[in-house]
Amino acid sequence: MRGALDTKAKRVTASMCLAASRALASMSGASIDAILPSPLNATVHAVVAEATALQAVAEGLARRPVVEGEVRRRTLDLIASVADRQANLGALTSNAASRRRGLE
């Protein structure tokens, strides 16, 4: 749970799990067929992390207090950073393969 890590929570409680599940349910949308939101929706991860972190703070379990919006923003930044690295990795792999073909 990203929110528990960001707050350095002493432990993960049932209330934190419930906060995460409620946040997840709130993202599912209005469709009756959609029980869960799409895992490809990047904001889902951020919303769940934020809810978990705020619950940890509310319970007094956070070793690192956070303000509302901080964990969500950090999670979205991490997702963007990983996407950038993956995009660059593809370019690096392609360049390395080209160099190997030139040596053969």
C-alpha cells in the first residue's frame, strides 16, 4: 500500500484497508457492470494511496504526517517517472540491438 509506505505507518490496520477499498469503489463509476475501476487508470492508484495515507494519519499510525493531496501527487509523479523510464528503456534496447547487429 503506497499510502502506508509514504506515511511510514507503524502497521496496516483494517480501517486503512477499508479506506482503500472505499476509495477503490468510488472510482468504479456509474456502470452496474463495473465492480472495479480499470487498473490502467493511473488515478486509481493515487486515490487509493491517498485514502490509505490519510487514514494512517487519522489513526495516529503515521510516523511521517502528510497533508491532503501530497500522497496523491507523489504517486502520480512516481507513475509518470516509471512510464518515462520504460519509454527510455525501449529506446536504449533498440540502440543496443542496432550496435550488436553492426558488430556481427
